[in-house]
Amino acid sequence: MGALQDRLVDGLYGLGWAGVKKLPEPAAVALGRRIADTAWRRRGKSVLRLESNLARVVPQAGPEQLRELSRAGMRSYMRYWMESFRLPAMDPKRFGTDVAIKDDHILLDAIASGRGVIVALPHLANWDLAGAWVTGHLGVPFTTVAERLKPESLYDRFVAYRESLGMEVLPHSGGAAFGTLARRLRSGGLICLVADRDLSSSGIEVEFFGATARMPAGPALLAQQTGAALLPATLYYGDTPKLYGRIHPEVEVPGTGTRAEKTAAMTQAVADAFAGGIAEHPQDWHMLQRLWLDDLEERSA
């Protein structure tokens, strides 16, 4: 039954990749909104979890406002998928016109320095389109890490798709990824990591919207080990079809403290930058899973 389910899931994603990118853009937008609204009305586990997460981000919101916010959140989430399905067929010139990143000089200066650069992002808006902007518009290749998906053929589709956009994709499982990322940074390269959720034992506890969550130690550890610049980035959708974003100032390595203390302080600084971007555009934060430790404890109780 598992193998059959894997083939079914992979087939559905394959249809999405093949079908959506052939649709006229307005039709793809309308389809994404229809799917989002249908899922939102069904009030399944993912929608309820999104709503619960948003309640922490916007604690003053009442039930009706939260429902509207979660509907906007599902629309944003499906916009991400519709855009991502269409990315391989998009005119590369649009990566420059359809993406507007504030303070991109921080990124460009860091790349030009030759130190190596780590860009850390949360699950905001469309990080794949932002990656296409980096490779297609700036002309800068980068390395990233992807979680191994099941079925394996689905993971292979994701890797092939991202590599077609000029990204080097490493599997998340296993310890080899960290060493490869460190080598890329020491050679002056760029790596981009989605870094707002880590449920492993190596995750760093941070204060995030008034409660404790865990985020990956990797970005801070890599910056300490290689001397690379650690730059948080946040993204959002506006009222136009464009993707917007901001490169935040470098999170520097503290001058004193143990390695663990430095890692904790740097990861908290990254979390604070993420929180600022998420608070400004909560509907674009695609966090449909449990994140805070007290939510995880509640599930295991």
C-alpha cells in the first residue's frame, strides 16, 4: 500500500508540474486561489495549525480576523506552489522585473568580499522564486539543502527542478551536507538555507513571538567556522504580482563567549529578523506544522 501511495503522490506532483506551467498565468492564479479556498473551508489539520501559529504572531486578532488571516495564508501558500510549478517555463528576464529586494547591496557587497555568504530565510512567500532571482538575475550560483521527501522519485523531481534554476541541492539527511557547505563558503561561495524550523536535538532554542521554538544551528556554526557573512532575509507578497523582500544586516559573531553561547546568540538574532518580517506579513508565512515546543509537548502528552 505504501508503494502505491508513493506512486500516487509522485504522479499528482508530476501532473502539477506538467499541467500548471502550461496554463495561461491568469488561469493558474485562479486555480491556485480556488484550491486554497476549498482547503480553507474544509478546516483540515493544516489549516487549523496555520491558524494556531498565526494566533501567536497576531495575538490581538479575534476569531474572525484569524479566519480571514488563515484564508489569506492558504492563498499565499497556493500562490507559492503555482508560481513554483511555472518557474521552469518562466522567461528568465522576469526574474529581474518580478522580484524586488530591498537592501540587496548588502548581499552584493558580501558576495564581492569573497568571504562566502550564508543567506538564512524563513518559510515566507516564495523562496524558490527568490533563488531564481539570485541565479537568473544576479547571475550568482548557490548551494542549498533540501529535506529528503517520500517517495524518493518526488525528491528527485524537486532536486531536478531546483538544479534547472541553477541551484546546487544537497540532501538534508546525513552529516555530509555541513562539510560541503563549509567548503563552498571557504571558496567564496553563496549558500541559502530555509532556517525557521528545526525539531532535531541539535536545534537551538530561541524566543519567538513570546514562546520557545527551535531553529537550526547550522547557519551560525557555518559563519563561525568559515568566516562567512550570515545574512537573514525575509520575503513577502504585495498588492502586485511581484515578490518583494529585504536583506537584513549581517549577524556578526560575538567577540566573547563559548562556541555554544555564540551560536545561541547568533541564532536568536536570526530569529528576531525572521520575526520582524513575519509580523509585517503574517499571511505569507507558510508554517502549517507545529513549531513551538509547548505545541510539540502537547502532541506527545
